[in-house]
Amino acid sequence: MGKKVIVVDDAPIIRLMLKDILEYNGYEVLCECANGQEAVDQFKALQPDLMTLDIVMPEKDGIAALEEILSIDENAKIVMVTAVDQRESLMKAIRAGATDYIVKPFENDRVVSAVKKAFGEE
Amino acid sequence: MTEKKKIDRALKLIAGLSIDKSSQVLSKMIKMGASIEMRDVYMADISQLTANRTAEDEKEVVGAFIDLVGDAPFKFLFYVSADDSLVLTDLILRREVGTSKEFDLYSQSAVQEIGNILASAITNVFATDFQISMRPSPPVVVNDYASTIFQEYIMSAALERDEILIIETVFCVVQQDISCRMFILPMQESEKILNYIVSTM
């Protein structure tokens, strides 16, 4: 069984793309979440090995969700996903403890590389 | 040069840079050349603007409204015909064009995400070229007639004044006959920042 991942993005098309890429590369996608609150709830419930987390989302954004998840598990592996190069948000996420980041629109290889790097597989 | 002309010039510069960046990200997203052209930058009377739309505006479209919030707030609108949103969905998902037959969750999401990425490209231009901090709000996707969507977009700014400045663009996707529209509308609070940009030009 592959390592377990939760995919979080408010855009279903992005969740589908990430899920396809991850599953094709041997990871198990446990569930998809559409906002930060769902991400926190599902992290607690399913305890994934890694989470991909969009930054701009309704209800609770990715940065707030990241901080809450890291307060639950300081070793959580979180790869942030953001549209174009939002440097300010990315720096905030990295300072808060994000493992890595992916910039949308992304190439498949970049997603796999970020996930492998988070698992120390690269 | 009058103050108004200077601000128009600054907006054209910002729009030009934003369009270049937007073309790059859209091309990357759909893995196909996409060109965006600035159709017009104009000051318009709100009451006339909603009355002067053309027959083309009676098409059913899918649009994404986004607020660009921060030091220089703008309102952003992207829309594409409902039929063309299916083609964009297939291009984003790297599927054969024609696979998507009906407007569904994914075609709605394709427009949402294109809007999000284009709006982010614009805020990126503000940040890197002008050191102006901006961020996009989560997109709100609407499916309606182009005229209705445009009117809603315009009216969101009408509470503040009678005249608004609009940057209107049209862009085409190479090899596919898709035409989309993107509007960027500076809010009144942006004037101070735009004046600052003018002073640096």
C-alpha cells in the first residue's frame, strides 16, 4: 500500500489532477477536501502521511489550516499549492512550517518531486 | 499630460504587464499557445455601459468574479461561453477535446481555476514590478448570460461612483476557436496607489 495523502483545494478540477498524478505514482489518496476546516477535520480523523494544501480557499484558508494542523502534529508533512508565485503567502507558509510548495499551473513532475522530497525519497 | 491621462497610462502599463504574465500562465495551464490582447482601456458612464452591450452579450457564459484585495483593490472578471468552457476543461485535464459533453462540476471548476490563476498573475505583477501587496479572493463562479454577468460586475462598483475605468481584454487559444474576456476594474481606493505609480514613471 502506498503512502497516504489528503488533497485539499477548493477547485474540484485541481483535486482531480492532483489525485490522478499521485495515484499514478503509487500514492493512496485517502480523501479530498474543499476548504481549510475540512482539511483540519480530515487530518485529525485520517492521519495521512502527507497533505497537499491550497492557500486561497473559502471559509478557512490554507495558511490558517497549516498552522492548526502543525499545532496538532508538528511533524506533519504539508506541501502548499498556490496560484502563480504568491511570494508573501509562500514565505508565510514556509515560516509556519510547510514542507514544500507547488505553484499552479503545475507540471506532473513537479508534484511528484515535491512529494518524494517530503518523504525523503529524492 | 493631465492627471487622468497619466493614470490611464499607468493602468495601460499594469494591464500590459498583467496580460503578458496571464498569457504565459494560461498557455502553461492548457499546454497550448494562448494570446491575450488588450481591447480597450476606457472611462465609462455606468448607466450607458450596461445599455450599450451587443448581441454577443446575450450568449450563455460561465464567469469567475474575483476581488483583488490589498493596497490597490481591483475587481476582476473572466468569462467564456458555456460551450468553450467544455473545451478548456478537456485542455486542462489533457483529454481529447470533445470528451466533456455537458457543463458539470469540472467545467465550472475549470473556469474557477483559470480565473484564479489569471487574477494571481495580475497580483504577482503588482508585487514584483511595483512592490504593491495584493492577493486574490476565492473566485465566485456564475453561469448566466454575458450581459447579466457583466451588469452584476459593473454594479458592484457602481455604489461608489457614476463613472468607472475598465480594462477590457480578449484572448484566443491557438488551434481552438475559443474566445474569452477578462475585465479589470480599479476601485476608488486604488487611485492613491495609481498616482504613486504615475509619479515613478
